[in-house]
Amino acid sequence: ESRREPAAGARDARAVLRAGEPVFREFLTAMAVHLHAQAEAAGLGLTDYYTLNLLGAAGPLSAGQLAGRTGLTTGATTRLIDRLERDGYVRRTADPADRRKVLIELAAARAAPLAGGAGPARARLATVFLGYTADQLDVLFGFFSQATAALLETTASR
């Protein structure tokens, strides 16, 4: 099987990736710094804050799903859930599809104020996103989805 050569004037994707890597790494660092600051402002540890953010975005999850998404062991996940439940951030509820299973969901009254701290960043990012066309946003969100899956997969396999 022969490799196709890029069309004349076409940019080499690998060269673009190499050139863009520092930008992407700075983006990841900015995200990490932002999440640390948000967690600290909320008086939470980073894992607790991340878990609450995850539940806010994904909706109720089982303990096993939380373990997979956070990269924690099942024992550490149980302690995390116990701590967040004790502090009123989450509650355990029966899975409506299978009452034998338990889901972890946000306790809206306690967790709602946390979303306010991210408001300025969300508003600023919305302005950035609105600078792109709908087709470009489709590409960006497709990347976010695929990158999330790749990162979770590699985190789970560590």
C-alpha cells in the first residue's frame, strides 16, 4: 500500500502538531492552574472539586463509574463519596433502571454555589468560542470528546 503525498501547498499535520505542542501544553497548564484556584476558592481539595464538576456535567454516576473517571481505586472512591456525602455535596440514590444499584448525584442546594465561582471563566471562554464558526466549533468539541476519552483510557490503564 503506498502513502499518498500531500497535495501541493498542503500543510503537513505532523509539523503543525510539533509546532502547536507548546501551545497545547500551556492550555493544559492553564486548565490545571484554574482548577486548583477554583478548588481552593471553594475550600475543597482538587479531587473533591473535580468530582463535583464531573457529576455536574455528566449527571448521576455509579461509584464504579466515578472510580473510572477519576482514576481512583474503588476504596479511595468510597472514601471520596463518604466525605462528599457527609459534607452535603452529594447523595446516594437508587438507580431508577435497577433499584439494586446506587448512583451518586449532586445535592443541588450545597453544590450550586460552586458553579458561581467558575462563572467569569465560563463567560470569557464563551466569548472565545463565539469567535469560531459553527463548523469550527463542531471540530473543537469533537476534539474535546475524543481527547477526553483518550486521557481517561490512559489514566485507567496506569
